[in-house]
Amino acid sequence: MSLPFPSPTIPAAGRAEVFVRYLDYFRENLIDKVAALPEEELRRSRLPSGWTPLELVKHLRFVELRWISWGFQGRDVGDPWGDERDDRWHVTADETRDSLVAALREQGRHTSAVVAGNDLDAVGKPGPRWDGAEPASLERVLFHLTQEYARHLGHLDIVAELAGVAIGE
């Protein structure tokens, strides 16, 4: 499901809509790139850091979970660091491309619902996500998520290129 780039020339109802458009675009672009990879590339690392494309998908789902659900909403999410084991990203043998993509999209729908239901100036609930600091506003959280997606999408571009898969723009 490719989405068009959310060009700054396309009118938007406000900053919240701009954030959601960019997050949706980056999320779907990442999913498209992972879908284009051959099965044997999904659990293989091509980089010295050692992460795999499936680990990246899971990581980004947990990044949204940590910042939106656990952080901004202050909800108990069980294991907010469930994408990590022994200080590195991991996926289990039974986690598939389809299951991880479905979880990422579901988290994206939740993020969009939170944005629709809150003002960007709203401040997150106090809790362990903030590690003793004052909670951030929703706008700051969304800005952080946007840069996280953009940065990791660039990483995935390199992996896809090394795997011989067209990377697009």
C-alpha cells in the first residue's frame, strides 16, 4: 500500500495532520521495502551493527508503543522493551513478516487515534517512560517519532540496495 509523499504543498488541516501523514508515509514505505525483500533477507543482517529487516519492523512498532502508549498515554504496556534482548533487537522464530507488519500497522492506527483525540500541546502522563524527566508534549513526541522513522528508513534503503532490491526515492 504505497502512499504518496506528503509534500509540503498539499494543504493540511493543521500540524497534527501533517505529522500523521508523514508517519503514515514512512511506515508504509518501510513496509513496502520489507515486502520487496526476498524471504532469505528478512532474518539476515548486511550491516556491522547486526540488525535484520524483521528486527527493524519490530523495533519501530515498539518505538511507537513506548512513546505513544507507555509515554504519552501513561499506559501499562507490559514489556515496553519487548523488541530487545541482551541489548540488541530481536525477533523470535515464530514472528513473521506478516505478523510484524500487522502489529506495526495496528500501532500506527493507535497513534493516529491518539493524535486525533488530543491537542499537540497536551503533555504526556507522568511515568517511567520519562526516566525522571518532565513528560513531553504530544508534538515533541511526534517530532521524535518522525525523525526515528526517517532515519531508520534510510538505514533500510542501504540494506535493500545491498540485497539488490530497488529502493525507490
